[in-house]
Amino acid sequence: MLATLLILICAAALELAGDAAIRRGLLESQLPWLGIGAVGLVAYGFAVNLNRDLAFGRLMGLYIAVFFVLGQVLSIIFFGERPSLTLLAGGSLIVAGGLVIQFGRP
């Protein structure tokens, strides 16, 4: 389980970085950033699918929860954004859903 969680954290970091690079490339009309973003997103696709033991639907359910949490942490660290009460409430539902998907009976 720990190995899966670490791989999903890495995949989420690659997806977030890829999305950020593409955003920068679009905003600044710079092709190199678009290329970096594309490479990051392809790397995410490989990383998130390294674990073939979990069914794809269950893997994605857990991944969405990991992605949400990492996205919020990075938002606080890099952009100084503080989550609103509604964001925390909705996010807790996302995380709870990921836990149900991971630890519930298949």
C-alpha cells in the first residue's frame, strides 16, 4: 500500500507540474513550456499506471484523492492560497471517497 501511495504522489506531482508548464506555455506563448508540460503529462500517465494489481477504476479513485490533497498543499506552498471552508468540506468528501474505494470491499 505504501509503495502504491508513493507512486501516486509522484504521478500527481508530474501531472500538476505538466499542467502548470502547459499553462505557462499558453500564457506566455512559449513552445518549450508546452513541450515540458507534454513530457510531464506523459510521464504521469506511465507513473499512475505502474500498479497493475489494482483495477483501473479503484486506482483512479484513490489517485483523485491523492491528487486533490497534493494540489492543495502545493497551492498553499507556492501560491500562498488558503483553502476556503467549502473547499475543505468538498475535499474531505473526495478524500473519504478515495478511502472507501481503497479499503472497501471490491
